[in-house]
Amino acid sequence: MITFYPGPSKVYPQIATFMQSAFEEGVLSINHRSPECMDITQSAIQLLHERLNIPNQYSVYFISSATEAWEIIAQSLTKEKSTHLYNGAFGEKWAEYAGKLLKQTESIVFGVEEIASPAMLSQQEIEVLCLTQNETSNATQIKDLSVFRKAFPESIIAVDATSSLGGINFNWEDGDVWFASVQKCLGLPAGMAVMICSPKAIERATEINDRKYYNSLLFIHENFMKFQTHYTPNVLNMYLLNKILYEIPNISTISEKIKKQSKSWYEFLNTSEKFGLNCLVQNIETQSDTVIAVQGSEETIQAVKERTKLAGITLGNGYGKWKNSTFRIANFPAIDEFEITKLKEILG
């Protein structure tokens, strides 16, 4: 089975061997406070810094999911109000979740063809700015995050990079909190997320001093200073992440490959209109590099899904209001070129 589902998506093929190794080495049974587990944690964090070019002063944590990161940001990094700028379902879900925990939230919605800009926000002081760098539901992305950093240098900027972390090369100084689940560009089984925090984020957490919850950021930080976790973690995924990071090249190489592949996908789709298919997002400045959304009539989309299923290929369903009129294609690092070629042959 070949899968282009945009999460959980295809895992790296080496995972099969690594899972067997984890069993043979007793990793599945080790104590999460043991020296062996701490070594796995420390090594995975070090390799994330090296492979993703994360600055040394930024802290890396393992949590249960990207959704948990929404909660941590609201509880530990927000005094009064968070501001959410989004154009899709996952940005909206983040805003709704924060609204259940905070006194105030502000939501600013923009269109899928619009380039996200600080001009969309009020010029008043923003405490915490929440941005979805890659909106999986509609296959858009915010390509330039630096404009928000320049416009709001004192704000905490939180970035949901769930469908792009591990596939796109970021300038980490553009954000103070970055987070992503591992089942997408990192090519691992679902069940863990990575959270990355700047020194400013830790300073803000110290100022707020939230210690009421098991996942309060200060409690997490204090544990990870000892290369331990704040809860019984997904030790297997930590081990698999550690192993796969040894195998993959630096993010600059991966990012170049992903962007080249996405350009090829969009060029291919621009010539597919005669088959009744085209890109959901037309603006090349907002098209995602890691998730491609393809639209057509409901009949065409259904026919394509049936044809690909018969060929042993799984496509991603459409999402929200585009559920029946689109399908989505993951453009993640673990997906091989021959798989892309096979899908293009079927679509063409």
C-alpha cells in the first residue's frame, strides 16, 4: 500500500528495522527515569538541533501531541489574551481551544489566496500571536514569518508547524514556540510531538509562573534539563526519532528536495485541467510545499479516489467544506520518487 495521506502519513521504511531493534534491545521495557532512557532523550534532542539547525539556546521538549501544545501555550505563556491569525480549520480549532482556557482571545480570518500580513492585525500590543505556518486542511502556508517578528518584536509568537517541521528549513528566530506532531514530515508513527521554545518563551513562563498542571511549561522545562520527561513518555517514538535522525540529511537538503517536488506537483496539476482537476489554491505565494490540495467535481474526485485505491494508493480526503470536492496529497520526505511518479501516471 502506498499512502499520500497527510497525517498520519508514510513512515520512513527504516522504521520496520528500528522497531525490531527496539524490541531486541529492551527499549520497550526500560524505565523512563533510567540512564538508558535519558541517553535516548539527550541524543534525540542533540540530533534535532543538528539536523534542523535549531539554535543551541532554544529548548526542545517531547509532548503527547500538537493539540497539547495549544494547551501549554494558553496555560503557561498567556496572561490575558492570545491573538489567532488563520485561514483554515486547524487554525480555527486552535483559537477555539484557547478560548476555553483564556479570559480573551481574538480571531482574525483571511482567505486562502491572501498572503498573511501584520497589516491584517490591529496595531495594538499583542501578547501572544498564534500562527498556523502550514494549514493542512486547505494546503496553504505562511512563507514569510519574519514580517511578524519585525512587526511584533516583544510578542510571544507561537507557530503550529505540524505539517512542515522536518520538511521545511525554518529561521527559528522568527518564532518563540514551534510545535509539530511526528507523524508527518518527521516520518514516524503517531503518538508524540516536538515542542521548541526560545529563551524569551521560558522567561515569559517564569514570569507567569504557572505550576498548576502536569504539563505546565516550567515543569516540563525542569524535567528536560535533566533529560527526563514530565510524564511517562512514548519511549519507542523517542528511540525511533533518534534512529531516523542519524539517517536523514540536514534540513537544508531535505527542504530543497521538498520544494523542488512541490513545484513539480503544481506544474503537473496546472496541465491537468483537461482531466477536470486543478489546484485548490491558485496563488503560488500561499500554496503549501508539503501538502497539495486538488479540486474537481464531486464525481471526478470520487472517480480518482476509486482508481487510485484499485492501484493500491491512498489519497488524503478533502477537509471541511472541501471534503467532497478535493483530495490532498502529502509531499513529505519519507515518500519516494517512484511513488510520486506512479500517482502522477494514474492522475494523468
